[in-house]
Amino acid sequence: MAKLDPVKIRYAMRRMEAGDDPEKVGGEVGVTGRRVRQLHAEYRRTGRDPVLGKPGRPGRAATDAERRQVARYFERYRCSATRLERIMDVDGATHIPHNAIHGVLVGMGAAERDARAKRQASYVRYERTWSNSMWHTDYKLLKDGRWLVSYMDDASRFITGYGVFERATGANAIAVLHDAIRRNGRPASILSDRGVQFYTNEVENRRRGASEFEKELVRLGIRHLLCRTNHPQTNGKLERFHGEIVRKMKWFRDIDELMDWWNNIKPHMSLGEDGLETPARAFKRKMPEKGTVAVDAETGEEYDVF
């Protein structure tokens, strides 16, 4: 059978209103006469063309009790409907269909009504095996005009350090890096884009030498990795985190509360077997037992430093 769409439904309803045979109308739009009669009955009841939901997804609205349950879990986890559904199932709460949860979030202003599933990216996602093997870093301009610089561990998505400043400078990035190392250990490598805070191109390098950030990484024994030009997917994990900041900041008092939510409360579906592990837990689980991790400069392979 051909898939119904709004145009076919509209045509079928007009034909049925004109008194045509359901079997004939169904044959023209690619469905059974019984299905045409069902849609027409809904049309007569509501006065509007029927809107089809996703196949296999219950389209009912949440009950009052379910709305309270969703609101309670969202208050703690601030997650999407897909993740909340999984969290509640694992937690042993009453199962609520995804669409019903999404409807509650829409009513709370926490989700968009016409959200569409994103197309799977064609590139291959790569993830380091061990914590502190590689950190991502970049600046993000906040709505208040200040700049957020953060460091994210690739293996765990744990934010190892962050700071908010009036200016996006290499000196500020270095200060945050030192604090992150003091609290979480030294990474084997750091991946950044080619922004002036982190890198000087060949022309600038010949004129004034390497950037302060590059010099500091050399002094600390940290390998500096650079994103490919015009290829933001290289730093994609941090880009996604920045998107979360834009979408979620309204739910938190300040950036500190948001960072605590990201590291210690919000389960990350790419971590752990059940997809409910937080970045903080993953950072500890993936930390090598015998020491810190280094990366071979020639092969790129990870190994322990004793």
C-alpha cells in the first residue's frame, strides 16, 4: 500500500463528501476502503482533515498523573522525551509512550511541537578509549555578550574545566586549562580549532612566533591537535555541548548550575551499556588504573604513562 500524505487525505475526504464509493476512493489513493471509512468518520467528527501520527507510536495525550510524573522527572534531568522515556523505564516508573511525554514537554515549553528526527550524519564518529587521552576546547559567545571557554574529555564528555570571561583570549584559556589539570589530571592531547586564541598560522608564525597557548602546551608536554579547516564535525562533541547551552540555559540560574547538570545529573545516551551513565561517572570508569594516558606522536595509539 502507498503511504498516505495530507494531499491524498484531503482528496479522499472531498471525494467521500461528494458521495463516492469508499472502495473506489481507497483504490485511487492506495489504501483499503475500510481505512477510507475510518478517516472519513474522523473527518465528520472533527470537521478537519485527519492528521496521521507516526506508525507504531500511540498518539494519546498524557493523563494528569502522567503529566505530573513527566514534570517531576524533567525537573531533575532536563532531558528530551526520548531520554526521559528511557530513564523512567529503568527507574521503574509507570511507562509513558514517547509521544505522550513529548506532548507534556511541549506544553511546558521544553520541546518544539514539530520536532523532526535529525538525519544521521554520514561521517564516522570517533571516540577515545580512555579518559584524559584527549580534551576538546573552544570558545562560545553567550547571550549576555561574555565568552565561555571549556574543556571536554573526549572519552566521557566530562567538562573538565570552564570559565566565563569578557574577552576570548589565549591567556584566559590557559588559566582555565591549569585549573582543569589541577583537578582532573593532565590530558595527553588537546584538540582545538584554528582560532587566534589557540593557534597562529604560518604567516603569523614567521612574524611573531607560536601563540602563547601553543607554547604552554609544549611546556606542559601536551600534544596540540587541530581541527580541519571548515570541518566543524572534528570538534563535534563540543559543538553539540554548545548547542545544549543555548537550548537549556533558560532552565538554570547560572552557568555553574548548568555545568553540574551536564556532568553529574544528565545521563548521556552514548555512554555506558544502558545509555544512562553521566559524564562524571564515565570519566572515572574510563580512567586508566595504572596512570595517565599518552598518545604516540607517530601512530596515534594510546598507551599508559607510569
